[in-house]
Amino acid sequence: VPRRLLVLVALTALASSSTAAHALTPPPTTKAVVLPVVTRDLPNGLRILVHEDHSAPVVSSYIFFRTGSRNEKLGQTGMAHLFEHMMFNGGKKFGPGVFDDTIESAGGSTNGYTTRDFTAYLNNFPREALPVVLDLESDRMGALAITEKNLEQERGIVMEERRLRVDNSVRGTMWEGLYLHAFVQAPYRWNPVGFMSDLERITLADAKAFFTTYYAPNNAVMVLAGDVDADAAFELVAQYFGNIPRQEPPAKVPWGEPPQDGERRITVQKRAELPAVLMAYHGVAATDPERAVFDVIGQLLAGGDSSRLSLDLVRAHEVATVVSADLQWGIDPELFVIYAQARPGKTALELTARVDAVLSTLADTDVTPDELQKAKRQLRADYVRGLKRAGGKADQLGFAEVVLGSYTKLFELPAQWDAVDAASVRRVIGERLTPPKRTRVVLDPLAAAAEPVGAEAAQ
Amino acid sequence: VRGLRLAALLACAVGLAQADDGEVRLPPLERVTFDNGLRVIVGEDHELPLVQVYLLVGAGASQDAPGKGGLATLTAATLTRGAGERSAEELARAIESLGGAITASAGRDGTIVDAEFLAEDLGAGLGLLQDVVLRPRFEEDEVRRARDEQLAAIRAARENPSNVVAECFDAWLYGDHPYGRPAIGRPTSVQALGQADVRGFYERWYRPNNTILVLIGDVTRADAVARLKTSYGSWEGRPDAVPARPPVPPSVAKPRLLLVDDPASTQTQIRFGNIAMPRANPARMPASVGNTILGGGFTSRLVEELRVKRSLTYGAWSQFDMRLTTGSFQIGTFTKSATTLETLQLAVEVLQKFRAGGPTPEELTKARAYLRGQFPLALETAEAIAARLAEIEFYGLPQDDLTTYRTRVAAVTDAQVKSTAEQWMPPAEHLAIAVVGKASEIREPLEGAYGELRVLTAEACASLTEPVR
């Protein structure tokens, strides 16, 4: 029987492979979703997680480096993401252009992404391509070609990416402004894409130093999910990655965000049609026991048409058309962000007043057991949906290892949600989701010009 | 993210079992056509305790009557706002209490109602879906709410230059053909829609003889078919429920360039192309291979020339958009204002070179391997399989379309790709081009570069789809 995503009904211990470094303890709940995972650490510190799933002859590989924009300094913002781009342009054994070409020729696809906390590189490919993929990955981890040409090529591309995602995007501009004002000291302040002036400024020497410090095997986690044999995979990985030397561990990121006293308000003026408001409250780190309470609050507020904000802002008062509410999960305390977009004729002030009214009701009165149950069930359903694809599984396992501290924490999430009670929902809303502790970004739409430049050419 | 079409390439991972011949193996399927004409496909997939339903009604924005643009979208949006014994709020609570989801949305040629539930909630979930499909309330106040939200969504979409360029390019290419109008409608047409319109659209088109229903999940086939028979067996058909196909739109015969002014912008969005092929077409597979070489993946010619060699853009792609009657071929990219003309000319040149010379042997080998390797990944989830099975029925594709794909892609020849490119990818003198950017900076260089130049605001793109009198 192929090992697959196991949905265990009732308390069932899961026998993982004999090489498992971690014994899995089933979470204390009647229904658990647990993926069989075996792990190994190479002597150079590279950590490997393997989830075997033989249901299709395909493999997903995700390599996580424990570096994101939180590891940057002002003057070099955008470095981690710019570096992600440079990683596709050749190492020592393989020249420029070979990486993408080889993966696609083998029937695979490849990409990467950078967050505030980490950088991930992913490949999805037929199982036969595993040795080729590992060869390519080890070449760039061990000996990336950090050249002037590589840097200049990606610098221009990333500037276009910034223009697309931030400078010419209303939403992107609002989110960038939100973080820049919600955080004062923490490097979570800046957007991972970096400031345009820093993208211009970054030097080859900066890139080389960044590589040595952060792209070391002891700063990385590799996840393989799919049609692989764990023991054979460990041997292959050891063969390709075993000789890459370990480096001094990176310095800890100094965290010292001061408490916020009083609301911070900023206005974004952009060409737009409808007002909108983004509100951020300081949350907790993803590993904090209180994180699950924030998750449940997010669902209660904006999880579907029967959620509190939807019923109040969209249905009862008809001030908004779109609402959302979520805690961002971070290694350090991230933000709980509420977003609302106004209907034509309504203002950001009206949106804010309704959000405050909804929060204040929730701080005063317990939610009903049915409502709490609905929120938990939605969280669990979303969690199962996130594990439908092998790539999703590899991504989630790696995320849990890097951000939650261990991949096993992934399987504890449903039990953590189940344990949230109405009293803690009230307490967290009353203590933390209050106006003096928030940052509010208001979109003030600039009207479009009535006539375009050169309209006389129109017939 | 490294980009291209942003999230598109992030889709990933494992699909289906593979048969000995290298083809994907689908879950065990059962196909039934009920007496009322409803086509049903049921598949057993026991990997996750979920049930997925994908219901395709064969009417969409193409069936919006003149002056009623946005009606198919509004009908779909109101469908889930109250049904059977439940008000809109009660229905939402019932679905969400199960941790399930029912969504409805209209496209050009069809409307999709999508549902997902835990297998343990099969009975309750199917009951809710049946109410939504067969007993929608369409209360006046709910129609009004959905309409107001649709009007707001139309305005909000204008904030995003890539939405603006997509809408204006369709209008510029298709003109007054139904495919030229946005499925979501325009403010003037949507404002005038009401309860009677929505009821009328539903009564006419939402009929079993115009519908395909696919259910895949942790069920037994016999049980699922029996339940569906009970739910939908007495749904009444209607002889005129199957719409006539939209006419084939005229191709662009001389170049024309539309410049949509976005005065504050620092980046120009570019789209260009022409009318191309419908979904059911023997050249579909060579077209797919050719498109991969020209503008799919990370190693395409467009990416190589525009992004890798010159850093002009973060993304560049080509695609065949294959619809019921016909569709388009188009290329898309974006660049800073100053390099607008350079980027556009280069993209056109890349297209022309490919048309003239066809693929190299290395490119052909790589594209075939890439598509072959990625195919199982595209069929990884039950909803993906359900959608593909429904499309096969809807577009009249061969029933073995999925299970012969890998063999067929491997057999595509150099000559097929070359002739397909020549026939279906447009020459420079037959291009409709739309750009959205800062006119005061980019207008002058574009003047005269590609035939007639028109300059409009985003709002004025609507005028392009009005019938010529």
C-alpha cells in the first residue's frame, strides 16, 4: 500500500519509517491528518525531510534557506529576493541558462519565492529526474556564479517586478505603507522586494557576502515529497551535498519592536475608484500559543459570507464589498491585518467605524458555540485542502520546519484550533485589537483625468 | 517570486497513477445521461475524505442579450444567495458550518457551479447544492445586493493595469462580437439589470439538457449516481436551452494600435495578437507545443530575448485562448515606460522569427518533454480532473483526450509545429495591439509604428464594443 496523506480517524499512532529522527506523537484530537515523514541531518548541517507518496511518478523538491528580508539591513533591502533571482543563473559545473533548461528538458518546472522569513526554491518533476535536480541544486548551493553579469541582469528584472507589484499597484502600495508604519525597529518593516534606491545600490560584494553567510547547508532545509524512496534519496543527497562546507551560523536578527501607544494613520493617494482601509494590529509569533486564537478570530471575522464582518459591513450596513482578516504567520510577531473595500459612495471612515463596532461587540460578548465550531471546521477544511498536492505538502512541511520550529508542528495545528475557547477570543480581541494599538492605511482615490493625453487622435 | 505569469507557475505536484504505457490513469469513472438530458460523470477517488462536484451550464456572457451585459455573471452571483427553505444568510451559514464551499461564476461560454464537502457530509452537501441549482430564490433584495457588488467590482478592477489591458485588448480585437465585452458587464448595463432578467436567464439556460455534472470523490459510483438521480432526475428540460454558438469573429487584416492612457503609471502593459482557433481543433496539440517554445515556461524565446538577455521585463508569455467558436492568440508583457516601443518591437520580432523558421530540434524535444512531464501535475486534484472531464464533454473533444495526451504530445513533429505557427500565429501586418501606460511619455514613439493609433481612457474602451452603425 502506498503511503499517502493519511487521514486518521480516532486516536491512531502512526508508524513512520525506521529511520525517522522524530517519533510522531499523534495530536490529542479525535481526527488527525498526519503525513509520514522521515528526516536526516548531514554532517554539514543540511536537514532533509522526505515524505513518500507513490500515488504518481512525480516528485516535488523544496529547499528552504533560513533567510528572508528580515535578515537585511537598510541600504541593502531587497537583497534576499534579488539573490533568489540570481540563483537561477549558473554555478561552477553548470553555466548560465542551464538550470531552467535542464529542468524543463526533464519534464519539470522550477521557481522560487522570498518572504520576510525565508527563501524557498521549488521543482516539480518526473521521478527519473531526481539525480539531475539534486546535481543542479547542489551546484548552485555550493558554488553560485556571483558575477557582474548575473547581478546586472536580475537587478533590471527585479526593478520591473517592483514596478508591477508595488509602484503601479494600489494594493501593493497600501501593504508596503502598512508595514513601514506598523513596525518601527523590526526589519519586517520593509517589503521583501526592497526599495528602488537599494536595488540600484546593491553591489557584487554585498551579494557575495550574503551568499557565504546565508546559503550554507547548515542554514537550509530540503523537503522531498512524492515518488521517492527515503533511504535512496538520503544517499543521493549526501552524495551531491555532502561536500559543501558548513559556515558560521548567521547572526541572530535583533528584535526590539517597541510597544505602540496610539493609532498611526497614513493616507495613500493613488489613481483608484473606491476607498479602502487596511488596519494592522500587532500579533504574536507563529510559535506563540496565542497564535491559534488569532487564527480563529480571523475566521470569525471574515471566513465566508456568514462571518461577522461580512454580515455587518457587507450585508447589514452595506458599506463594504470585500472584507478580509488574517494573522500573518512569522518567526517574529507579525501583524493581524483587516482589509475592507468601500462601496461606491461610502468612505474609509465609515468602514473603520463598522469594524470598530464589530470588534467591540466581540470583546464584550462571547461568540456562540456554533459559531466557534464553524470557524474551527473551516480552518481544518482549509488545512486539509492545503495538503492536496505533493508540492503543497512539501511547502507546508518546510514552512513548519523553518517558521514553526519543526515539521511535526504542522500536524498539531487542528488540535491547537480545537482548544481555543470563547473566553480567549474575547480576551485577545479586547486586549489587542484596539484602536490605540493599530496602524491604519486609508486609500484616498485620485479621480481619473476626463480626457487622455492626445485624445484628439481618437475618432 | 521569479514571475512570468506570477502565480501560474506555482501550481505544482503529484497527480494520478500512471499506466504501463506512460499515460495517466483516471479514477474509475461512470458516465450516465439521464432521461432529461443531464450528462453525469462520477469518479471514485478515495485518497482524501472529500467530495468535489463540478457543474457546467452551457450558457455564459455570450448569451447576454444586447444591453444586458453582465447578466450571466449576476445570475451566477445571485444563485448562491438564498435557495430552497434558506435565506441567503442561512444558506451561507449552512455551507460554512460544514466547512464546505459552493461557488458559482459565469465565463464567456459557460457557467460553473463548484462544490466541495467532506465525504461524511455527502448527503447534507448534495442537498444544499441541489437547492442552489434547482431552487434558487432570486429574491429582489438579493439581486439588488449582488448587482451593487458587481458594479463595485467593475470599478475596483480598473485599479489594476493588467485588468485594464485585458479588457481593452478584447474590445480592440473582437469589437462588437460578444467576446469583446467583459463578462462582468459595464456599469451602464449592470445598473439596469433586475430580478426579472436574472430569473429569465436562469429559466432559459439552467436546464439539464444544457448541463454537465461531474462528481469525484470518496464515494461509491453506484451510490453517487443513485443520489444524483434522485436529486436531478426530475429537473425539467427545455428544447431551446442549448444556445446557438456565437458567430466566428472577423480576423484583424491590418495592424492597429490602441493606447490606453494611465497618466500616473511608470510601467506599460502590452498585449497583442489576433483571432485564432477554437478548442475543438486538430491543430490543438501542435499549437500547444509551439506556444510552449515561443512563450511558455522559463526558457521560451520570449523570456530569453526580453527578460534574460535584456532585462526589459519581469514576465513575457504567449497563449492560445481557445473558446467554443474560436479564440485568440496573444502575447503579453510589460516594461518601464521608456522601453515601451523597444519591448513591443522585440516581442513582435520574436514572433515573426518563430513563424518564419519554426522550432529548432532541441526546442521541440524540450517542449514535448516539458508538456509530457507536467501533464500529470496538472491533473493532481479531484477538482482539476472534474474540470477537464466536463470540458471534454462541453467542447466535444475525444473522450480519451486525457488518457492519450502523453502519447500524442510525444508524436508532434517539426512540420506540424511550423505549419501551425504559420497558420495560427499572426504576422506583424495582422496584429491588434493594446498598451496601457503613460501617454505623455509613450505616445510619440508609438505613433505610426503599427498602423492606426487610437488613444482612449480605460472607461472609453467600452465604446469599441458598440455595434458600428
